[in-house]
Amino acid sequence: MNEGRDLSTKKKKIDVLWIDVEGHEYPILNQLHHNGALDKKGVVVCQMNVEMHKDTFKEEQGETKKFHDFVWKVLEDRRYVMLKPVFVRYMAKRFIRTFIVNVADKECTDLFLS
């Protein structure tokens, strides 16, 4: 997946986004940060269920670093919280399964807390 390509949507609010794209999740997830492509378009994602793969393609910059960088950016943005990350080994695959919830948007928090 091209790092510069954005996830196009006509919706401005997505209640639940499932991401399981076998190693291409970071280009999508990075669009959600402050000033990311979806953020600039005003798209709000309330909850994500994500599989973040580990070293799927044995890239020089492995998924471990991408995961680290993503988590730190989430903390800096102060928009989402990661809930219950679980490291999974299934056959030859290794990934982290997690839930990410938007705690900055009132409509999102009302969906899950009201």
C-alpha cells in the first residue's frame, strides 16, 4: 500500500472500523493522527478493532518499530486509548489484536458510555 494514499470515505463519522489487512495497517492508522489525511477531511472514527502484524514482510524497519511509533503518536494526540492489546501467535503469523477507542469526541464517548 502506498504510504501517501488515503482511505477515502464519504462518511464524517465511523462508529466501528475493523482493520485486518495483513501488514498494511499502519498506512491506514497513521491517517487518523492529528493532521493525518482522514483528520484533515474531518472524518471521526469512534472505535477500531485492529490486528497489527509483526514483521510480516521482514522489512528493514519492522512492525515492532512501527507499532512503537504508532503508540507514541496516539499518546501524543490524546485522542484515542488502546484497550486490551493481546499478542497472538497463530501458525506462522504473529500480531497484536487491540481495540482503539476515541475518547476526545463527545458523540463517540456518548455512543459507548451513555
